[in-house]
Amino acid sequence: MTTKLEPRGRKVKILATVGPASRDPDMLRRLFRAGADAFRINLSHGDHEAHAEAIHAIRALEKQFNRPIAVLCDLQGPKLRVGTFVDGQAIIPHGARFTLDSNEAPGDATRVHLPHKELFGVFKPGQRLLINDGKIRLRVIAVRGDSIDCVAEVGGVISDRKGVNVPDAEVPIPALTDKDRRDLAFALDHGADWIGLSFVQRPEDLAEARKLIRGRASLCAKIEKPQAVRRLAEIIELSDGVMVARGDLGVELNPEEVPPLQKKIVNMTRLTGKPVIVATQMLESMIESPAPTRAEVSDVANAVYDGADAVMLSAETAAGQWPEEAVMMMDSIARQVERDEAYRQRVRLLDTPPDPTTADALAHACMTIADTLPIAAIAVFTSSGSSARRVTRERPLVPVMVLTPSVGVARRVALLWGAHSVTTRDIGSFEEMIAKGKRMALRHGFGTAGSRLVVLAGVPFGVPGATNLLHVVTLAGDELDKHPA
């Protein structure tokens, strides 16, 4: 039985991470009703069986609420780690010497195994190694064939298999590990809509994932390495979307560098019309507390003001004590921002001039018409999703109803700012397009009798990239009666 769900009434999307605190079908339903538009499956944790059950539960929600839901499967990537210690941990004093070497014996307060041979030829004196999310900071003083001698600028407790960040060098390792390839195959077999590629350093890192995906899902490049920032334009060009992964980015860069960089990544991605997600630690205190800090609220609000397509919850919904409350809070913040009179100007501060194509010119015209006339919604007929990306890039004031015969496209565009996906049979004529646009607008709550609708499509129908038709129509109250199906 289908349960009616009104349109969200906000433009920015909420991406919630699934984990032990939220993978139960009832909790997933509560998160969806609370405002989650898409779900992230973090393949760094858990097993395939649990992930498969979560994806199955999400697809059941789609049927129950008749609403396409995007599923993003996030690959772990080549996480660098130290080896083990004799007692499970050791204490490195501030200013002490410490060596990372190829000796597999358990470490102590003076040395530890570094099980990544490719790193020994990368480092130079003066470069940094950050361990355990930057809590321990080492500076390289000498490099030999099988060891890296360092001094601890910031010492502390180091324990088994803690992560290593290398901010000052490009690491010659592929973006996909053997585990990632297995996880990718699992994700594709279970119908993932988006694949998150972790620790991207260069445009070439996207090539292997593209080859393995073969068009079955969209590819989201996670920007969390300084090396990726240096080649940001190329990486955005080769991806289908971008995530500002502030966790590792905040470890490898100085904290004060992250906010302006976040804005740069958001703006550069928005110019392409591809979705950009702001992620990590947005409501971090809500892992344990039912209420966020004021700083966290401002952080979420700023991402919304900047025009990000989506904001993400990580541990807040995956392992936190208040997953539903975290989604409700993020939803409330986004709604409050979008009600602000200044939001319209702020979200359009970025100039997104249309490319000299018919499709871009018409997408821009949709925004202009919606600014000029009392328009209830923009209806976009698309077979690939590209028309929807063009229209939402302009950040129109009204909802964008995306009508597509492809379930996959409907799910993928569910991450776009302001987009409301509807899966419907393909159209064959102009008259059918207008009738269907009106009918779907009424059925999904976008306007009433007398409301006006902007319709964007392409002729011949069903041909990707042929957007060349724009029409303004008025809804009649009997549209659903005339065409109930």
C-alpha cells in the first residue's frame, strides 16, 4: 500500500549515513519521514549482508512512499595505517625521535612498522606525517631505503593500526584497493545509484572506477586530500558529483584553510551543474546529545546559504544516540535558512552563466520565468538527467519536478538541489507531454487549479540531449479526473 508523502518543501537535500543505529527498517522509515532524502552506505564498516539488508529496506521505502531515493555506497579507499605495538600501544614524547620502517616486528616508543612500501620512496626531509587523525604530528628528518626517521612535533599515545595521513606528498597508490573492488561489485549488484570514491588525488584515480562501473551508477569524487585540491577542476570535470569530505581534509590542512576551500569546491562544482555534498561533523555533538551546538547549526546553515545540493550526516545517524533527532534538526535548519529573505540573493551570488547551447538557454529561461511570473513548479522531462542538472544549477525559486522513464535516473537526480523525482512512462507527443506534466504536478502537490507550470522537454521525445522546448501552462482542477492513470 502506498503512503502519501507531501513534497519536502525545501531545496537542499539531506544525506543520512546508515549504520548500527539506523539500519533497522523501522528506523530507516523514521529517518526518511524526518527528512532524509538519500542514504549513504559506508563500506568501510560492517559486512555485505548487513548492507544488503539496509539497501533492501530503503527500496521498500521507495515503494511505500512512491518516492525515488538515492543510495550512495562509499568506498573505503587506500587507507594508510601503521602496524602493531608490543603492548598494543606506546607513548611518543614530544620532541622525541621516531622511526617508521619495513620491519614487521611489533613496535615500541621508538619505532613501528609501516606496511606501505610505496611510501618509502616518496618522503623528503621536512615533510609531515600525521597519525591518528593528526593527534600525533611527525616531521621527517631523514629517509633511508627501508626507514623514515622523524621527530615528534606533537607526541602522544600511538596504538595499533592507527591511520596515517600524508599531506605533503602524492602517494603512488591506486584509488581502488582489492577490498574496494569487491565492495564496488557488491554495490553495483545491489543497485547503488552513486559510488563515493575516497582519497582521490588526481584525475586518473577516477578512470579505473569508471571502467568498472560501466555507467551503472554515478561517480562521486570525495575531496579530502590537498593533492586533489590542486587539480580540482579536472577532477570535477571527470566526476558526476563531488563531496567535500571535511574529515581528512581538516586533518591534512590547517583548520582555518577548510572553510574557504569548502566554498571554493561548492562554487566550482555548482558551475558545472553537478551535485555537491558538504559532509563530516556537521552535527557531531548530536552523536551523544539531543541538541547541537550553535556553531554546528551555523555550519549547516552556511552550507545551505552557499547553495550546496546536499548536506550529510555521518556518525550522527550511523552510530549516534539520536539519529532521528539529528535528521529533524538538519531539516529544521535548512527550512529556516530557505525562509530567510536573504537566502534568494545569497544562493544566487554565484553567477552561473548558461553555455551557448539551446538547452542551457532554455534552462536559464525557466529560472527567469519563475522569477517573473507566479509559477508553482518547473516540470522537466528528461531521459538522462542532464536537463534537470541544467535547471537546478540556476537555483530557481520554485520546485523542479523531474519526470523520467528511468528509475535509475530518478534516483540519481534525487540528490540535486530542489529536484523532486517522478518515475513515469515515456511520452510520445506534445499533447501527451502537456497533459502528463499537468497531471503529475497536481498529483504530487505542485499547484492547484489556476496554478501555472513551466514545462521543459526535447523534441523528438526520448532522445537524450535534445532539450529544445519550453512551454507555460495553466493547471485545471479536472486534470486528474480526465486522466486518472
